[in-house]
Amino acid sequence: MRRYIVITAGAVVLALLATCFFIVDETEYVVVTRFGDPVQTVMHPGLHYKCPWPVDEVVRFDNRLMVLEVPRRGEPDREYIFLDEETGIGKNVEVTAYACWRIRPEPAAVRKFLVTVGSGAQAEAVLADVVGARLGDALGSHDFAALVSVDPEARKWVPILADVRDACRAEVGETYGIDVVDVRIERLNFPDQNRRNVFERMRAERQRIASRYRSEGEEQATAIRAEANKKKENILANAYRDAERIRGQADAEAARIYAEAYGQDPEFYEFVRTLQTYEATFDKDTVLILSGDSEFLRLLNRIRPAALPNAPVMENPHAGTAQTTQPASASP
């Protein structure tokens, strides 16, 4: 019997000794409470010692970065009012945001987190209300174009959300020991009753911008065409000038060659040019009426008819009357 008592007592002692040691994981912070009051905060992983249960208890908190969606899952979408600078009327918009948060890596902040919220679920409930309130304040003081706009200079959502993050961090940091790392907008949507009007307005705005782009394009195209026509006229004028200069030089060179050839044998030159004129003038259907002493027929009158079988026959070449000639061919 005594042996059983000893064994039982030993087992109880071992169990109590086992509760004196606890292991802290690298993904968590641990607060040791003594009869409900925090007496020790463990920030580093490893094996640690405490008084046995039920004197001391271990409360564990996740120290990793966590993401909270606002509104939380299962809650209805939240509507925020944007300032419309054009109409001066607020615009209802459904906004879904998310916040990245964690417990501040300080022993005092961990103890404050334990005392004020006590758990991650309660911390997210508090943080969701804070983020929603600060987000509503920021969005209500800015125009909708500050978040959604095709103009990069008009978009200001980065500084707006930075202000929301700073405001949330200041509100929950000292009070609850929570560090808000970032706040972002996940989705923007319009309520069903406003969606059609908003889309029509957006469509009209896009059409206005498209018309402006088209008019600017037409203006630029007209300027480009005018410049191209101006360059074309300049090119044609320069080409005509060069062509006339080259043509004049060629005519001068031709006249010089003709003059040199004419100067070598004027009579032969006159003879050849006269034959060329006859060849260009006469054919089988030519009817030419000239006087017998015409200068145009001077060369033919100097050639005997026997040498030209088909030469025209003139009855009285010096009578001064008009004669009709119809040669079949004219050849020397």
C-alpha cells in the first residue's frame, strides 16, 4: 500500500514539475500570468521556466503579420460617402478594404494587448471598427477622382491610405498594443441604385475625352499635311528650277554644236536641214499650194526634173501664179 502511495506522489510531483517548463515557438509571444495578473512576458523562442500550475498560467499570442478584411467576412458591405466637387453632392460607394496588423514587438505592448483585448478575434473586432471609421473620415473629405481617375496626377489614393494607416496606428497602438502596418482598398463598387447613373456619366466623360483626342488629332494631321504640301511645293520648285537650268544648258550646248557644224559647211548644213524639213512636211496625202518662186521650194527648183522622177511639174516657175503640187514622195 505504501508503495502505491509513493508512486502516486511521485507521479504528482513529476506532473507538477512538467508544468514548470514551457516551450515558446518562434511564431508567438507568451505572457505568464500568476492568478490572472501578468508577471512575465517572453519574446524569444526556447524553453522557459514558471511556477507550476495552477499558480502560473501561459497565454500565447501569434506574433506574425495578419490580414483583416473590412468589413469582416459575413458582415454586410459598408457604404462610404465621397465628396463630388462638380455637383457638390455626396456619392455613395461601397468599399472593401483590408488592414495588415500585428502585435507590437514590445513586452509592454504584449501585456497591454492581453489586458485590453485578450485575443486575436477581439482585436480584429476592435481594429475593424477603427479602420472603418478612419477610412470613412478620409474618403468623405476627398473627391472620388482622388481614388479612381484616368489622370495620374488626380489620383491621390496612396497618400490618402497612408493617412488612414497613420491614424489607425496612433489610435490602437498605445491603447491596445497593436501595430497597423498597412491599410489598402481591395474593391470599390457602387450601390445598385446609383450604378446606372454613374456608368452613364463615366461613358459620357470617356466620349468627351475621345472627342477631344480626335479634334487634337485632326488639328495635328492638318498641320502635318500643310507642312508636307509646303515641302512638296519647295521640292517641285527646286526641281523645276534645276530642270530649266539643265535644259537651258543643253539648248546652249546644242546651239553651240549646231553653230560649229554650220560654220564648217554652211551650204551642206542648209541642204540637210531643208531635206529634213521636206521629210517632215510631205507625205503621200500632202496638198501644198505655194507660188513658184517660194523660198520653201527653192532647193527643188534647183534640181532638174530628170533627177527627181516624182518631182512636181511647174509650168511657169517665174510667172508668180499659185501652183498645186501633190508629190508621191520627196527625196533628193
